[in-house]
Amino acid sequence: MAESRTTEDRGTGSQRRGRRIMMTPEEIDAFLAGRRTCRVATVSPDGRPHVGALWFVWDGTSLWLYSIVRSRRAADLRRDPRIAVLVDAGEEYGELRGVELAGTAVPVGESPRTGEPCAELRAPEQLFARKNFGLDAMPHDGRHTWLRLTPDTIVSWDFRKLTDAH
């Protein structure tokens, strides 16, 4: 797997090893735009990690997560906002690719989300509704909350690049 880098050096190739398999910023954007499900890791009160699957949307800068307010994930993040998210694909070794994003989850808008006007949520809700529901407008059920992860670090890998080099 390629090493960690900050979002500031996303495109500079600052990874010491794994340069051959790391994704370019454009590849990261396309990969995240094309995937639906991520795995979200939070820290439980006893210090153990908790990992669960969740739908997301990427806007090119931030990962937007739509989580159930009464979930263990949401409770963990209210107590400790540190988060790591993995989006990956591939079955065979030479097909494996993915992006890991880490940082702090920030709640956005009212919680639970009922659809009150929120300028910051306009774009992510439209992206999410189209990507996951095939709708132009976000349906609200009063049970979810929005979390924004603007990553401090992004790690990427695409093992398909190894087979392309031979």
C-alpha cells in the first residue's frame, strides 16, 4: 500500500514508496465518484475501533457521510471526531485499488436532518441523491445526520498499475 500524504501534497508525489501504485489526484476523484460504499472507522469509548459500511459522496475536497443519528458510529464521533474511511475495489491481487482518508468528522446542518435550508449541504445532497437514489432532490427521513470529512491524509493504491508496467 502507498504511504500517507497530506491533502496539500495530493498531487506532488510525496510518497516515499509506492509511487508506482499511488493514484493521481484525478484518479482519486474519479475512483471516489464512481464508488458508493465506504468503510468508516471510529474510536469507541473503550478505545477500540469500530468499523461499519456507509454510503458516501465525494465533492473533490470532502467526503460527505449520511449517518443514522442513533448509530454507534454517530455516538462515537460525537465523543471523539477522529475518523478513517476506506473505499476499495478489486477481487484478485492485481485488481486491488483503494483510497484511505483520515481526519476529523464535522457535523453539518441540523441533526437529525429534516431538510431545513442549509447552503453548505445544497451540493452534497444533490450529489448524494443522484448517486444513491437516482433523484434530483434529497429525501429526508428525520433519522440521519450529515458528517463532512475534509481529510488530513489521503493514501491511495492501484495494483493494476503493477501489471501495466510489465
